[in-house]
Amino acid sequence: MDDKRVIKKYPNRRLYDTAESRYITVEEIRQLVLKRVEFCVLDQKTGEDITRGILLQVIIEQECEGEPIFTTDVLQRIIRFYGDAIQGVAADYLERSLSLFTEQQQMFQARLQEAVTNNPLTALAELTQKNLDLWKKMQDDFFHAASRTYADNEDNAPKGKQKKTDVKK
């Protein structure tokens, strides 16, 4: 938190930007995120870092306005991951997917710049192949980790609850 901007959340639910010495809104928090300003939100009373909760509020406001990113089905699936044996795998998968998506956007923009001066079909074909390779690797990693977690849970199941398999001798 040394070089991060500190926002304090008061019991009256107001957010106070200590760098600018003024109260700010959740929309202004969103603007800080868009501008890539490093910040943390601290509960004024306890000193607890509540940044994640405030960022979730930003997402909720964005989801209520305009075209949402998360469908009801997607939100239900995410909720089902909580407490599940593969919660960590799912979180890692989502994080890696978003990182990959961001990288792809940056690569696409760079290739688009190149395409203006070079052959656009070659640039798009290379980008498409690279994206397909990256997605396949990420999915393979996800399914490998998920199957390993499933196997671990089967091994740790109480006796009588283990999956029965046919073993030929």
C-alpha cells in the first residue's frame, strides 16, 4: 500500500479520497480503474482493506446499466464454484482467460496497425492461429487440473462413497 492511493470508506457509506481530500462516488472509483490508478479502499473504522467489495459495487452498477457482461446463467455458474473442490482452479481459469483476452486485444491492435502497411490477410491469419493455440493450451491446462482435483476428491472420499471401477485382472 506504500505507493497506492488510499480511499477511506466511512460508516455513512461515503468514500473519501485522501489524495484529493474530498468525497468521491463509486463512478469515480470506476474512473480510477479505467485510468489504471493504483488504489486501495480501507474501512475507516477497522482499517480493513475492502477494495474487492467496492470493486464488486462498481461491477454491480455497470451490470445494472446498459448491456451486462454477465448473464444470469454465468452468474449462477460462478456462484456454484464457491465452496466447490475446483474453486481455486475456476478462479485461476477466469483470471488467465481475462489476461489472455487482454493480451489478444493488445496484439490485435498492434497487428491492425501493421496491417495498414502490410498484407492484412497474413496478419489476421497469424493472429488467429496464435489465439487458437493459446486457447487450446489454456483449456488443456484447465481440464488437466480439474481432473486431477476430481481424482484427489475421489481418493479422499469416505469408504463406501468411492467410485466403483471395474478392474480386470
